[in-house]
Amino acid sequence: MTPMRLTAVATLLVLGVAACGGTTRSSVTAAPQEAPASSAAASANPDAPLKEGIKLAFLPKQINNPYEVIVDKAGIEAAEEFKGEAKEVGPSDASASSQISYINTLTQQGHDAILIAANDANAVCGPLQQARAKGVKIVSYDSDAAPQCRDLFINQASSEEVGRSQVQLLAEMIDHKGEIAILSATANATNQNTWIEFMKEELAKPEYKDMKLVKVAYGDDDDQKSFTETQGLLQAYPDLKGIISPTTVGVSAAARYISGSKYKGKVVLTGLGTPNQMRQYVKDKTVEKFALWNPKDLGYLASYAAAALVSGQITGAEGETFKAGKLGERTIGENGEVILGPPFTFDASNIDQFDF
Ligand code: RAM
């Protein structure tokens, strides 16, 4: 490993483990439902050992999203460290109701915990409550379910920091001027919607008075739809100066479209992407900078959090702490949220030092 690579990896690791405050937005709401009596009555025993043989199931937004695959694979590997069993199952599309039948099946199969990147905060709520009533612990990760339907939310980064920093990143590259658009995932996605709210708040500040958000388009975390939506945005808004795509599927599809079009070098694209998917577009100068966190650490942290819940070390209440293996001790924040760390910016100077 070269010194450069070591430095970058060390930086990401430090960033990955740094504790940091965050906010969950009220976009994650649902009709109030009673929490199962079992979780209300439980009390935490921080000294309880992690149980062996815990059965975990990861339910991603969609099974064919490379980002979700990285997260879940790392979570499954983490379970081996504490002698648990973990698997990944999930739908092939990220639509609101696509996860419901999987939740029901996993509940019947007697898993100790279901870890879910929710496609819709509310659509999954009823089935998750039924699972909890049977003693299954629910950990949302990446994209939250309505808070009353899960025990914990493992957030990859502070939602506020992600949203605001995406606008800051684009603003720097377009000199704070011009029309901009957002290419999001699905219209229901809790994580993207929360980030977009914070993007809008950031854009309301005086320093962005010459930037105008003209459209939020949805590529549904479908590669082809995201590609076509990018094309549509650029045709509909000929003066567009920049696009933010806060989804790994969206930003890579948008980069692919722009790299082969007349808009290359004219329209600035940034967003949240994986270095492996974005490398060629940074090299060919379609994209200068984009951000993400370490998806492997997200899966790892979620797995340990689920094990801590199942073992009774934590109940999901604010202020409780648990040990997340190599990521060290973590504290549960407001609304049952645990934050992995701040986002990291990738560019031509560091992208080759990452492989995910
Ligand atoms: C996509 C998904 C995921 C999001 C990343 C950034 O892979 O929408 O939920 O966190 O992008």
C-alpha cells in the first residue's frame, strides 16, 4: 500500500468512526401506532454478552443496487465475528410496497432481527410492527422507516450534513450561480427526501440567491430511468448549470449520459456515488467531485447494533451505548438514531485510493 493510499484510507477510517450529531427529519412520519409492550418494558444491560447464533436478515431497498450489496455484504461478514448468521433478501425494485412480503416471510422464519433500508417510511410500518410483536428487533439502516416501527436507525451520516454539503459542493463548482436540478431516487425514499429538505434549506440562504432549483426529478434508483431522466432534464432546461444526484444509481447513470453528450464540460454533476462506479467519469472529467461514506462500515455498524439489541445490551433508547467491533463504542442519539460519521469527498486526487 502506498503512503498516499494509507493516508486516504486512514482519513476515511477516522471520518468513519468520528461521532457526530445529526437530525432526523419529520418527513419520517406515520399514523401513530402503539409500540409493542415488550419493547416499552425492556431495560438495557450494557454488560450482557453478545449472544451466539443470532439470526439476522438484511432487507435492502433493492437487491440489484451495487451500493446496497456492499453494505449488506459487510453486515453479513460482521455477523461472522460474533458467531451469528446473516443473509440478504430483497426486491428487484425500490417501489414503496416491494418489501412487505419479504418482511412477512422473514418474520415467519423466526429471525432475531430484520435490518431494513426502507423504500417507504410508512408502507413497511404495519408489517414491521407485526414482526416486533413477535419479538423480532427492527433496525433500519440507510433509509429510515417511521420511527415508531423500528428499534434503531443506523444513519450513514448526519442527514443535515449530507443535504447541506451537497449544495455547498455544487455551489463552489458553479460559482454560486445558475439553474440547478436534483435527480433523486424514488419519490418515497426517506433518505433522499430528508436530504432534499436540507438542500432546500441550504439554498434558502442569501449566498445562494443566484442559484435556482428548477426541478426535482426521480430516476427510481433504476439505472435506465435515471439515464433517461437526466436526458429529459437537460433538454427541458437548456440553461441548467448543475445537477445534484444524491443516489449512487442516479449519479452514475447521469454521469454516463453526460459523458457521451454535448453537455459534458458545460453542466456540472455531483452527488453521492461509489468510487468504483464514478472512477471513469472522474478520469474523463465529466465529474470533478462527489461524496459518500464507507458503505462497508454502515453494514458492519448495523449488524453490531442488531446484535446488541437482540442480546439486550441496548433497547434503542437515547444515550445507551454499545460496542460495534472495530468501529468502537457508539451512542444512540435522539429518535433512536446512530450516526456512522461525516460524508467524505472524492475527486481525482484521491479516488484511486478507494475500492468500493
Ligand atoms: C443509492 C440508494 C441508497 C443511498 C445511496 C447514496 O444507492 O438510494 O439508499 O444511500 O444511493
